[in-house]
Amino acid sequence: MSKGANLPVAVGAVRAVLGWTGGPGAPDADASALLLGADGRVRDDGDFVFYNQPRHVSGAVRHLGKRQDAGVTTDTVEVDLRSLEPEIERVVLGVSADGGTFGQLSGLTLRLLDAGTQREFARFEMEATTETAFIGGELYLRGGQWKFRAIGQGYASGLAGLATDFGISVDEEPGLPTPAPVVPPVVLPAAVPVPPPAQASPAPRTPPAPPTPPAPLTPPAPPASPSRPAKGEARLPVDMRKRLSLRKEQVAVSLRKHGAEGVTARVVLILDASGSMSFLYAKGVVSDVVERMAAVAAQLDDDGVMQAWTFASHAARLPDLALGELPEWLELHVRVGELSLFRRSRKPRKGLLPGQVDMRTVGIQNEEQKAIAEVRTYVREHPAADPTLVLFFSDGGVYRNNEIERELREAVEEPIFWQFVGLGRSDYGVLERFDALPGRRVDNVGFFAVDDIGGIPDPELYDRLLSEFPAWITAARRQGIL
């Protein structure tokens, strides 16, 4: 599987097997699982299953422990989807490094097996550098059907950073347990000696008990440096301004977790306007996406302005999105509920307001490469001191694979990172495969797909949007591209 891809899970119980190869000085790794409700958070610390709490109270999720075979170490979590409690809608499959970073390991792979037959039905190979914790993927319930999504999102803040993102309480001093209340908080221990890997089911590791245990901390405080004040923010309606302020803080937290606190960038937005997108425009999904992306631009881009394009058979430049004019921009250029936007005709549309694009001239097919080419030209003709982050939204139907690949390969030498987001259909073609394509000095493309972007909490969405951008900046600077 490629990063962001998803597939239906047709088995009753799943074994998630994390595998890797280490070496001298390499860290150990530990698999874990978090059981989440509809709000994207655990109900209590008992919903975190890992080596020091190896069995969920429901019995539906178990940490089975490590094995070693021919130099490959595996750690396994089993999930019985039939036994999960009704309020559990997602099971996040995590992994943490003990004593180093994932960049020191090779062959980091997450495999899904039918727990009954041991047949492998999914394999996701992950790449890592400085991360000390990872979300490999997630099992999630959609329309009564369990599915799996390959995520591959890294954290520089270790197991504690991963756990607190989903509502877990973490001890002030890792390695010290907390007093046992009615529902005992999870203990995230410090590094301890690893048991011999040859054992099929090693006993869970437990840290030494201290004489006086400390009280648990609440989830982490906001980042040390506040989010940037955005130009024009004060002109927004009160409710929109409140949402923007909170979202900027969440963007700042995501950047900090990935080691990119304080980074600046020019942000460009590209919106698919092909015929299949009409439902997402009419229901306000695209409008909500634009508002959430405005927070990314507000945090990263000092001038509070985001360049924007739309595309279908042809690409069209939209007026710049100035933050203080966000409500008016959405009304003019996203036009929630206006289905006639997608009624195609050879005749020009009458009554267009200044700056509005006649969507009938844009067409109905998917020609992503035309939008990519226009943004590349814009960046060349308008050089900036900061790198450019392109946020590209499409519902799939990609078929110009060769042309898209050529544009993105040529763009490797340019100060642009392309983050593609799939909005729930399929057929993303080369975009799903780009992470595995060889012959590029740096990986300049990120991709993930979601079934319902409106159902993803802001912190998770921003983590996934920004997880690869900081690593690209580091690699691009090393190669002299920035």
C-alpha cells in the first residue's frame, strides 16, 4: 500500500505486525494501539494498549509481543473487530522507538494479517528520519464497514507526544508509575533493557516502582511560542476569528512536533472543480476545507495572503485569498450550494461578478498536470525567500499519470513541496505511488486520502498535512534547492 491509501477489511480479527531490521546502536521499537470514539480521543487511559498494558478490558485488543526471525524483529497487536465496544470507531496502530530514532532502523513495515488464517492482506512500507514515534495506520468504521488506512505519520516527541494527542495522561517523570485510581492512568516508562527477542511472547516490561509516585500531568500545554498574528485577522466575523485562532495554534503544535517550529512558507491552494466534485461544493465541504487551510497560511505565511487555482479540463487562477476577506472570497469563488456552477455549456455564463471564474470554461475532466504547470510557472516568475507549500485537493479520477509524473519530477529542483489530499473517491494513480518512485534528489510530494475530511479533527488533519513538509525542507536545504 502507498501512504494515504485505504482498503476494506473483510476479516473478523486482524493482526497488525510491525517489522524492522536493526543494527549496532539501533533502537528497539514497540507496537501499540489506541481505541478512539467518535471524537477522535480515548475514553480513558485504559483505551491505550501497549507492552505495559497488554490487554484491553474488553479483550478486543491485545499486545502479543515480539519475535525475531532471520534478523527481522516483529512486534504484534491483535484487534478483534467483532468484540470492539459499540462506541469505538477507530483503532490507531502506533509504534515508538526506544533509545533512538526510526531513521536508524531499516525495512520498517506494517503488515495486516487475518488473525485466523495468518493470510497477509495488506503491507505498508514506511520511511523515517528523526521520528521517535509513528502512526503506522488505522482501522476505522465507515458506513458499517471496517476499513484500513495507511498513514505513516511521524512524531519527534516520542510515545508521549503520540499518546497525549489522543487524550492519554502521561506521567511527569517517565518511568515512574502513578497511584492506582479507579481507572489507572497508563505509565509510559523510560528505556529499560529489552527482553531476549527469541521469546515468542515476552512478559511485558515494567519499570521499577518509586517510593513516592508523582501525580499524572494533563495533556501538554500550548507551544512555547504563540501562533503568528495574521494580517487582516481582526476584520473577520467573531465566530470565524475564534475558529482561526484555535486552528493556528493547532498548526503551530503540528509544526513543533515535526521539528519545524517557526518555519515560514508561501502557501498555495489548488481545488479540483471536475464534475464529480459538485456534491462536495454543494454540501459546503470545499468551503470548510478552504477555511481550514486559511489557518495554515495564516500561521506559515507572513502576508496573510494565499494564492489559489481551480482546475478540471483546464486550470484557472483564482483571485488571491486575503485572510481578512475570507467570507467574501468563499461566497464568490466556492459558492456553497450553487449546483449550477457545474452545469456545463459552451455558452459563457452570464452575471459573473468581478474576479469570478466561469466554471463552464474550465471543463469537467481531470487534468492535474495543467494546474501543476501553472503553479510552477508562477513560482519561477515570482521568486520568494521562503519555500512554497502547495495544498492540492482532489477527489481522484487521475488518469494523466505520465504527464503528472513528468511535471513533479521536473519540480524536484524547485523550492516547492506538493501536498496532495484525496477527498474520498479513488483512482489517484501516480500520486499514490510517488513516495516509492526512484530517481529524485529529494521527496517533493506528499499524499494521503480521506473518506470524510469533515469528520477528521483539526489536530489530526494538520498533523497529516504537515508531517512530510519539514523533512523536505531539511533535505532540500542539504541539496542546495533552498
